[in-house]
Amino acid sequence: MNRRHDIDALRVLAFGLLILYHLGMLYVGDWGFHLKSHYLAGWLQYPMLFLNRWRMDLLFLISGLAVHFLRGRHALPVVAWRRTVRLLVPLLFGMAVVIPIQPYVQGVDNGLVAPGFGAFLLRYWTGGPWPAGAFDGWQFGVTWNHLWYLPYVWVYTLVLLALIPLLESPLGQRAVAACRRLRGATLLWLPAVPLMVYSALLAGRFPQNHALLNDWHAHAQYGTVFFYGYLLGTRGMLWDELARLRRASLTAALLCFAAFLCLDRFMDATSLAPTAMAIVHGVLRVLNYLYAWTAIAAVLGWGHQYLNRPFSWLPYAREAVFPWYVLHQSIMLAAAYWLIPLRLGALLEPLLVLACTVGGCALLHEYVIRRSRWLRPLFGLDAAPRVPLAAHTLGLDGQAQRA
């Protein structure tokens, strides 16, 4: 089977952006995070907003593509089992072993957890209890912090697999074929419409909490773009159309983002009459989700045009993505916890935190995780590579496939 190298490359680049985004959360002004530096910058909100509106949607879309890929090779029960093992084993291991340093440093920084990681860990493993507000997720006793993405993908995968017999029925196939015939401007605005509707109906009632329960706006949004990924598939004219529209989608995304910023940041909506204020909020919602979708369309289109080739670094990077994802935020917060009190400066401190994060992920992946048969599955990898990486590329589910 010919590999779609652009999809693999986009997944690697998307998770790389995730690391930079989480680093930015330490330094962006007026945004809450597990830890905050002394060197806060309000201007960081603009590049962070630029990424914030579509970065997670892109990851969920790529996860939907992974299900499409697996469905082409396995029966539904096999896909369900493989995704369950691939997602939930790293989640449980991560919550028990990798994540605890995050609530510990947050709790100590908040003055609600006593210093001493060993004592904290014993209490954490037994479910607390914790003082109110000790760390994000204190009320549950334990937390999955940045690993919330894994249970969400698992739930969406099982729901999608339950729907696949309907999608593969004659009626379902006609509906899927109609979606895959979208072309031109329609492809750049129609997929954003459901996201606008979800926001209007659900955002105010169900703010995103990443706790899985009562997170209905997040489920509607992320579940939909996950389904878009499955519909998009790995072949067909849609990819060629996205590549053809890449300049139009990028232009539309930049214009929508600029218009959104002008209205959201530079207009005093509180001085408007209630009706005018409602209109402004509606326009902001339209611009927000048009920006999100056209940005995703631009990323997919440019990626398909220029990244669909067998880069020498891609097989190794593709395998490294899952371990780096599991590790990065814990290493980053541990480094920040030790470096922030030193007050090293607004340039040196973030550079050192980034260096510790990248270096820690690289060293642990290369010299500990990928060389250990029993550690590999705990970080989302096969117990051992089935074939040499040099001769093969990796499938979207992390399995080696012939190029």
C-alpha cells in the first residue's frame, strides 16, 4: 500500500505545535495554566489565538483519518480492540506515572500541597482527597491533564465504529459520496456551519472542561471534525481539491482571523444596544469557525501539495510522536518549576524550558522507551517493531506498513 506521507508529516508537525503552544501557556498574559512564569507577555495572546482556534480540531481530524485507514485493513471488532489498547493503556499508565508531577508542582505553587513528591504520590495514587483548587482536576482525586485527548478519541472511535455499518449501507454510501463531491467555495464554508450551530446552542451551557462528562460542546465540535477525517479518507479527489484551493483557503483564513481580531479585541461591544451586541456576537461566531475550518483546509491543502513524499526523518518522527506527546508537558512543567524561581530572564528562561522539554523527550524516547519491549506499549507503540524502520514507513495507527 502506498503511504500518505503528508498525513504522517502533518501529524508530526501538529504535535510539534502542541509542544510550543503549551510552552506559550507558561508565558501568555491573562490565560490560566498549571504554572505561570514571572515573565508574562500580553502580545503572546495573538499568536496563541491564531493556533488555538484550529490546532485541536486538526488533531481530531487526523485521528478520524486513522480510523478510515484501519477500517480498510481490519474488521470492526479488530479496529475497536486495537484502538482501545493503543489509547487507553498509555492513558492509564500516563495518569499513574507520567502525569503526577504536574498536579504536584501546581499544588505546591498554589500553596495547597505540601512539598515532598513521594508523600504526594502515595496520596495521589489513593485518590486524595485534596484541598479545593489544589490543582486542575482536584475534585476527582487524580487527573489526566493534557492526556484528555486520548479518552475523547477513544469514545469518538467507538461511536464511529458503531455507525460504520450504516455508513457502508447503500444509503450511507450515497451520503458519503455526496460529501466527497464537495468542491470550490462550498468546501471552504459548508463544513464550518455545524460548528457554528454547536457553538450557538451549546457553548454557553457547556463550557469545555476536558473531563469527558458534561462536555457536550467539545464533543459536538471535536466529534464532528473527527467524523470529517473519516469522510475525507486517504484517497480521492477531495485531497486534490484541497491542494488546488490552498491559496484561497489560506487567504480566507487570514482575512477571517483579522476580522475576528478587529471585532473581538478592538470594538467596545458593551456600548452597543442589546440587538446590535447580539449581531456582533453572531458575526464573531461565524468568523471564528470559518477561520478554524479554512485554516484546517489550508493546512491539509498545502501539506498534500508539498509534504507527500518519503522524507528520511519521517519514519522515526512518526514513531516518536506518541511518546513525546505523553511526556512533554510533565517534563516541561518540572523544568519550569525549577527554573522559574531563578528569574533567569524573559529570553533565557523559556529557551531553557524548551531545551529541557525537547531534550528530555528525545533522550527518554531514544534510550529508554523505544529500546524496551515492555515500555513501548505503555507509550502507544508496538512491543517491538515488526520490520526495520529503514525499509518501511509507519501506518496511521503506529503499525509498520510496506511503503
